[in-house]
Amino acid sequence: MIIFIRVKEEITKVAKADLQSLHRIFTVPEAPNSTLGRIEREISHNLAGFLNEHLVARAISLSDIERDFCDPEIPENPTFVSEHTSFLLEKLVAQSVHTAAPSFIGHMTSALPYFMLPLSKILIALNQNLVKIETSKAFTPLERQVLGMMHGLIYRRDNAFYEKYMHSESDSLGAFCSGGTVANITALWVARNNLFKRDKDFPGISRVGMFKAMQHYGYQGLAILVSRRGHYSLSKAADILGLGRDELIAVEVDENHKVKADEMRRQAQQLEKQNIKVLAIVGVAGTTETGNVDPLDELADLAKELGCHFHVDAAWGGATLFSETHKSLLNGIERADSVTIDAHKQMYVPMGAGMVLFKTPEMATEIEHHAEYVLRKGSKDLGSHTLEGSRPGMAMLVYSALKILGRQGYQLLIDRSLQQARYFAGLIDNASQFELISRPELCILTYRFVPTEVQNILKHADTELTTEINQYLDDLTRFIQKRQREAGKSFVSRTRINVKKYQGQIVTVFRVVLANPLTTQEILNDVLCEQAKLAKQSEISLPQLKRIVADYTAV
Amino acid sequence: MIIFIRVKEEITKVAKADLQSLHRIFTVPEAPNSTLGRIEREISHNLAGFLNEHLVARAISLSDIERDFCDPEIPENPTFVSEHTSFLLEKLVAQSVHTAAPSFIGHMTSALPYFMLPLSKILIALNQNLVKIETSKAFTPLERQVLGMMHGLIYRRDNAFYEKYMHSESDSLGAFCSGGTVANITALWVARNNLFKRDKDFPGISRVGMFKAMQHYGYQGLAILVSRRGHYSLSKAADILGLGRDELIAVEVDENHKVKADEMRRQAQQLEKQNIKVLAIVGVAGTTETGNVDPLDELADLAKELGCHFHVDAAWGGATLFSETHKSLLNGIERADSVTIDAHKQMYVPMGAGMVLFKTPEMATEIEHHAEYVLRKGSKDLGSHTLEGSRPGMAMLVYSALKILGRQGYQLLIDRSLQQARYFAGLIDNASQFELISRPELCILTYRFVPTEVQNILKHADTELTTEINQYLDDLTRFIQKRQREAGKSFVSRTRINVKKYQGQIVTVFRVVLANPLTTQEILNDVLCEQAKLAKQSEISLPQLKRIVADYTAV
């Protein structure tokens, strides 16, 4: 017993010492000359320099990287912050993707305005939780204002409308969330619950679920229609919400990658004949692969005709509304019942800022929920109308960008992006060895490398030969894209899309997104030059294509 | 026409100038002596000082705050960063909640370790997108490692297991997400899709949805059982996933707020008799209101007996596993099919870091999805097994905390929190005017202010009198809690729970969460003193209670 007490005293003593050092971790800031302190200063003074210096461009295979991140054991003992920071610099930061690099034009993540960094720091320091006012206070009215501003950008209601609804506890102009996927799911959840809402004969799908709702209404299925270019999150939404992925109907697109509204109508009618209710039609405002905008006005007409929910997925293209020059591309969006916009895309906010906006503020009532300790009825807690629970105050960054850049600032950014895309398309048009596959409507385009002689043959080739050539070209595109990525100087992405002029054959293409304001015309020239050079290194597909050319010419 | 050209030239000239200033926004950092630069430095050097100085404790009504955030117009013109920053400081930061304050013990958000701030800055500067390797690279293996570590914390599988599964593209040890709500929804989505998975007679619920699944299996309903103390996100999950909120069955708890496993069994059997299939039972490891842990081992037995999914919502309590002293409180968690843990709670990571872990790495296959441009089959893109799409690399902060604090560091934090809670419970026990309502099992407890004489009467009061007294006490508790919050010196939250010794009557209580390592015993003493003082200011409930005491004594 005495021994036991002694040991316990020892442990207590040790624990006390450690508690002190723990206390320090929460109270004593990193010293300015500590490793982490230095990095922080470096980032503040010269972010581009930091990224260029620390992000190694060299290609390291994923399995090599995995070796540094394979220990499943949680370390028993603490590590010095400086030691850990050095490890992060060497193994994590060095092997990260330079998403801000002006020559990385393959994804939707761009450089950030400088003020985002210090503002983010304030955000993290405040560590608010937007689920309820108790842990967010002024952040809640701020988020409601941002939702009001974005609602206004789309729906342009008058001041009386926003005065009535912006800060109303029982209504909701929209919901902030981590990204477009949650926004799309939320929109379709709202649509589903409004379709099967409570009435005198039915307690509402929210309470009794899909099975009883379908039985009550006597439907055989519940479908969503969208362009075959629709984002994969819609199929996830169909799964999660209990419709099933088969009930997300992919509708054909025209040669400009816009959904065929007539074809959608035809399919909707066919569904209704089979007693499958159309829950919603979705218009895409900025397809992920080609950046095209569906004919939103026509779709709005169709939704009205069908009496269904009209959702617009403008995760990418929504910000086009800031531009007086180009906003007409999205005509009809103001007729959507709900709209998804991602601020971490063309609004230049760091990752994690999605939004869904609702045309009618009462719509979200059907997904309302309460609890005893938060989200009490009558409270203005934002959490009562969101899919997520606890979440950070990202709205502050959107708010700040709207204020600091202003509509005109965003207009300049959007206009410049579209101009760059048109410039690059022109460059490809004029380069004899490249083929533009989709012309940019917003700032996304697709193309591929096709030797001039092969292009000439393709003009007259029959389906069989076209298929053969396209297979080798697919290999070549993949080869070039991978090599370019590995070389680390620049990055374009790739996807597979069906191309009208090749009888709808699906081909592999380079995809570029020209949203980084630091991307220059020189960089775009260099990207093409590099690709042309890389193509020559292909040891399989290029020789095969040459053989085809030789055979064809010989005939 | 000439005029048109001239105007266009003018616009182009203006646009060029503005493009230059826009370019600066992306390339020139905030000057160290700018307002934002100064704030950043202030936060780096003395976060507590910054928060104490700028967060105004005064109570301002929400409607007053709303007045500053009511303009629905997106400003047309840019604003100077410094001007905007001053506005933020005065109107937003000043009116935010000081979540890190050691005397704010009413919510689950605590002070953060200092290193989180500079690390967050690196995170934002890198702006990775974890949906796919193309935009995250080393962050993907890192996140997989963190999931492996957390999986190991719960399931303690051997190294061979983690070697096989941690970086496997077709399996998933878990999923990172924005928070516990998405984690719970993901877990139950996985459970639902595994229950109704594809076999030779059925294409799987993922493809054909709830209605066809229920028809195929001939069930009349699909239910989830959980303690009546379960988190409200579970009811949201039941709604979203198409079960319906009524199918989330709230099971009675015992006097320690732990679910009665026998009662759950009885209800499950009754459901199955009605041909309602039990999809899952959920055990709570740390109820939001009282911090109690359900009898997980018994629930695991029950799940086995019922042949259903066993999910544990350990969003709050999961971190207890770091403590050798207290981890046995969660015995049985290692038998759960899935577990939710929030790193932004007791792991001291900033808001936005939730996780769900899967016992069997194959389980997530049923929610797998692919697309042409990302998440290609065979890729290691994390996005193929998550509810969310694009999302930030918060895993880096969890990883860093695990490394820097080590298991022992977390153990100290957890042990200290539980010790503080026991200390506070003792304080309440010894204070004659307070009544402890729920004794802390983890670091959460509930109590209320009850004048000594009223306590004496309650000991012998019949139901009617008890009800009357409790109503006045409820008013008094609400009164004190609101006044204390408004005074701004300290903060406890409140909730309503049923109390065994009052025949299960639901009463309003103060709720405290003692997870902030900076909360001292002095602060806890002060909180009680302040509450006792505030009680005396009550002009309605306290006089009424005195009247009851007088009447009772007179009899």
C-alpha cells in the first residue's frame, strides 16, 4: 500500500510537470525565431516565394510518398513543434500540389488574394461554430447577410423582401456548407421533402420516409433529370436521398455540351407514363468538364410544365453573374427553385465554402429540425436549416471578398478568365498539331494533340478507322498528360467526353481551367510547346499513328 | 461605330489599370504596418491578449448586431483592405463569442493549442483539395495515415492489417468530413447500403433506392434505435436517408442517462414483429447534454443478436480512448461497425474536422462512386468514398496534434478535464443552494440553482407540488443563464432533461463542459458565486418559490 502511494505520488508529480508544459502549449505563442514562427513570417511576406521554394516540382511516385505516411501507431510521446514542422516541410509541403501556380491550369483551385491569409488566421483564432448563435453571435447575422447578397445576385428581389427574410428565424434564403456536393444534396433534399410534404392525409416524408411516401402517392419511382455532363455529386445525392442512382437520368447533350431540353422533355414524359414522378430537373451552369451552361430558360419552362423542382448547379459558373458582360450566359437562373454556388471556385475563397440558395425562403421549412439544447424553436440558430451541424465561419471570407473586391472586382476577374480562355482556344486553333475539342463558353476548354497528318485523315476516315485512330490518340493524350504532370512545370487535367464530329465517340482530352489571374499568355504558349515536345517521346502511340498515316497515304 | 470603338478603348484602358490592381491583390502581401498586417502580428504574438482586447463582453442585442449586417446589396466598388479590416474588428470580431475563454464553459469549443494557428496558415496557403490526388498529393497519404491511426485507437488491429488496408485504393478505413453530423450520416448511409447491397436477385439500394429495396425485401419499415439522449443529427440522417424521422426510435435511459439495453431489445423485437427491419442501433459515447456513455458492450451483444449494424457516436467522447486511466469507460466501442469522432471537440483542432471510422475496410464499397475526370477506378482519390466532394486538408491539423501532443499529451488533457468535472461536481454538492442533476462520467455535468429551503421541500413534495416548484425553478434557471450570458464574464449553457428522482419530469438545467485546459478551480468557484448572486435578482420566480416555502412551512 505504501509503495502504491509512493508510485502514485511520483505519477502525480510527473503529471503536474507535464500539465505545465501542456498549459504552455495553449498559452505561449510560437517564438518568432522558432521554425514554425519563421515559416509563418515567410508565408506572410512572400507566399509565392514560400510555395516556389518548398513545393518540390520533382515527380515522386505515390508509393514513395506513402512510405512516409504509413505508421499506424499514434506516437506515445510528444514531439517538439520545430521537429514536427521540419518534417512537414520536407515530407508534406514539398510533396503537395502547387494549386496556386499560374502554370497549373488543370483544376478549379486557383491562387488566392493575399488578404485571405491573414483573414483566415482571424477566423481560426476566433474558432466560432455557426451551428448556433451561442457559439457564433455576430457571425450568424453576417452569414445571413452573405446568403442575402448571393440570393440577390441570383434572384434580384427588392429590399423589402430581404428586410423581411434575411434575418427571419423561420425562413432561410439558403445554406452555407462545406462545398457544392453538400449544397446539391441539400437542394434535392429540400425538393424531395417539399414534394412529399405534410398535408391532412400524410405526415410528410421527413417523418415517415421514402417507402411510405411512394406508397401514399402511388408512384413507382422518383427521378431526377440532368445533362450527361452533370456533376457526379448528383448521383451521390440520388443514392443518399433514397431515390437510387438509376433514377438520376442522364440526358443527351448537343454539340456544345448543353443538355437537349427537348430530349429531357421526352424522357420526363416517358417517365411519367411509367408512373415515375419527376422530382427535379437540374440545369448545369458550368459543366465540370467543358464549362458549358445548359439552356436554363428552356429548362425553367420545362420544370414549370412538369410541375417539378428546378435546381441549377452553378457551383462553377455562378460567379459569372458578377460580370455585366457575361451574366446573360446564365439567363434563366433566376427562375431556379434552388442554386448551388461554390465560393472556393470562381470567388477565390479558400477550400470549404459552398452555398445553396433557395428562391422561396419558406422552402427550407421542410428540412427544419430542433433540439432541446440548440436550435430551439424561435431561435435564429442557422443549424436548424442545414445538413451539416457544427461548422466554421467561412462566410466571413466570402463576405470579405465581396466587400474588398466589390462586384466590379469580380467582374474584372471573370472577364479576364473568359478572355484568357478565348485566347488559348485561338492559340490551339492556330497550332496545326492541336485540335480544340470544346470551345470555351466560360473559362474551361478541352483539346488534344493530333499530328497534322492525322487530322487530315480524320476528316475523311470512316467509323472504323476513326475508332482506331482515336484509341491511339487517347493513349497519346494520357501519355502526354502524365508526363507533363510528372515533369512538374505545368499541369493540365484530362477527361473523357463524347465528341459530335466523331459520331459521338468518347475521346480522351486535355482539360484546362483558366481561372488563375496570374496565368499569362506566355505560360499558355509554353504549355502547348511542352506538350508538343512530350508527344515526340511517345514510343507506342505516335509510331502507331505514323504507321496508320503511312498505310493511308499508300492506299 | 467610331464612338463605340472609342468607348470600348476607354473601358479597356480602365480595365487594364484595374487588372493591375487586381494582380496586386493576388501577388503583393499585406504590408506589415497595414491594419491587417498588424492584427496578424498581434494574433501571432499574443492571441489571448488579442481576443481579450477585441471581443467585447458587453451584451448587445441580436437585433442591434443585425443592423450592421442587413444590406443585401453586393457593393459595386472595391473597399480598401484596411477599411474593411477596421469594420470587421469593430462589428464582427467585437461581437463574436470568446470560445477560448476559460470562463466560457457552456459549449464544446475550447482554447486551441498555439501551434494550430501557424499550421492553419500553412494549410490555407497550400489550399489543397482532398477529393483527389491531383489536387492534394502527399495530403492524401497523410489523411489515410490519420484514419489508420484513429482506426487503430479504436480497433487495435495489427500492423499487417494496416499495411494491407491503409493505402488500399479499393478499401477505406474511414472518411474525413466537416463534422460529426456528416460522419453520422455517412455511417448510416454505409449501413443502409450494406443491408440492401447488390446480390444476384437485387441490383442494390444504391442503384434502385429505398422503395424498391423495401419492396424486394418485403419490409414495412426500416428503423434505427438510439438513446433518447442521441444527437439530433441522427434524426436528420433518418430523414435524409429516406427512413423518416419517426423511424429513429428514442429509447429510455436509466438514472445515469445511459440507454437501457433491455428496453432497446424489447423495442427492437417489437419492431421486427411489425416487420420493421432494424437497420442499426446506435450507442452514444458522450451524450451532448450529460456526457454519459451507453453500455457499449451490451449494445454490441444486442446488435449481434439482431444482426444489425452497430454505430457508436463518439463525436464527443472518442478522445477518451487516449487515456489509459479512463478508456475503459468506452469498452465495447471496438465492436462497433462504425464510429464517429470529432477532432474539433476533445482533440483541440479548429472547427471543421470530423471523422467516421469503419471496422471493416470493405464496408465503404457500397457507397463508392466514380467519374470520368476524377475518382477513376483504381485511383487512390479519397473522394470515391466520402459524402462530401471538394474539401480542405484538415487531416494535417489532426496529424500534427497527434504528433506534437502524442498519446500521453492527450491523456493528460483528458484526465485533467475529467478531474475538473469531478471537482466542480464536488463544489456543487457542497454548495447548499445548488443541486447536481447529472454527475460527470466524462467532463460534462448538469446542475441548477435551488434555494436550500426549496431543496428541503422537494425531498417530501408530492408530484403536483414538485411540478409546480420545478416550473418556477425552470424559469429561474433560464433567468440566471441568460443574465450570466449577457453579463459576458462567463457562460454556461442550458438544456432540458428528464430527472429520475422527480419521477422523470423534464427540468431545465445548467450544462457545463470542462474541456478547456485553461479553466481553473477559481473560475469554477466564481461561476457559482455569480449564479447565486444573479438568482437574487429574479423578480418573479424567486418570490414565487419563497411563497411556496412560506405556504408549505405554514401548513
